[in-house]
Amino acid sequence: MCFEPLNVLPMYLNQLEIRGLLDKGFDDFVDYINTLPDIRFTAALNGQWSAGQQLEHLVKSIRPICNVMAYPKLTLLYFGTSPLPSRSYDELSTNYRALLGNGCKSIKIWKPGITYPGQRVVLLSALLSLRIKLLDRLKRWTESDLDKYRLPHPLMGKLTIRETLYSIIYHTQHHLGKMQDQEPVGQSWENQLQQLIF
């Protein structure tokens, strides 16, 4: 007897899995920032954002989502409810990567300014505070509500709350990767800066 393979759709991440990935993403990002010397935290080479700017951008982009998750759900009906189930994390991250690959950039209000060494503690404190609030507010959401309510995303259109949380996970990993890609290979940051200046 011949059996045809089942078409298994990728499952979405449940709350517990989302919480775990958010926690890990924030931990990895903060741990990496804490390893950097001041010059590495503030230096922006080759038109890329500095590590401090990456951190400020994350704070600016996560804060509104964290705030909205505390609103009464009735107010979120303004954005409508989702007629479709949430996409999987893999599907959302693939779509996000494609948009970035096509040259989509951050919106103006989320773009960072120049960052200074003295801002590191303040920005890290803000990010860690957002993490606590976000994870606390997530507890108040049922699995079905995560798929029902939507929020606008500046690049991807309307996302369910579950997809919005996926976007935070992916976005945090993306910016950690951007910082890691800027690490000098075989030379110090001071040498790289000298080559850039002279």
C-alpha cells in the first residue's frame, strides 16, 4: 500500500516558546553590548550604525509594541481582526529578510541619533525594562487573542500580535548579527578607524 506524505504546515510558536526566544534574544544582545569597549560602542564605520545606535533603535522600535500590549483589547479593534491564522516564525522571518534584502529601511521615528559611551547604561536599562514589561504583558494574552488582534508594522503591513512578537525576536537577532558582522578581522578597531580617517 502506498501512502502519500501529509502536507504538514509549520506550527506557530506558543506563548512559552515566544517567551523563551524573547528572553534569549534580549540576553544575547545585552551580553554582546556589555563586551564592547567604548570606542566599539560609539564608532560607526562604513555608513553602518554603531552598536550604540543599534541598541537605541531596538529601544525605540520595541517601546510602542510594549505599550500597546497593555491597552484594553477593545481599542485594538481599530486595526481590525485577522481573517487568517498567524504565519509561522519561519515564514515571517523569511518575509522580513526579503524586505530588508530589497532595500527597506527603518522608519524615521525609529532611527537612532549619535550615541555616546555615557548612554550605554541608560539604553541598556531601557531595553531591560521593556523586556520585563513585554514578558509581563504577554501573560495577559490568550493564545487565541494573539492570533485575533493585529497591529500595523511599518514594513510588513498588519501583523497579528503573535507575528508582531515574532518580528521582535527576528529584529533583535538581525541587529545583533549586524554588530557581529562589523567585528574587525585580524586588526583592532583603532587600526580600522585610522585607516578610515587617514
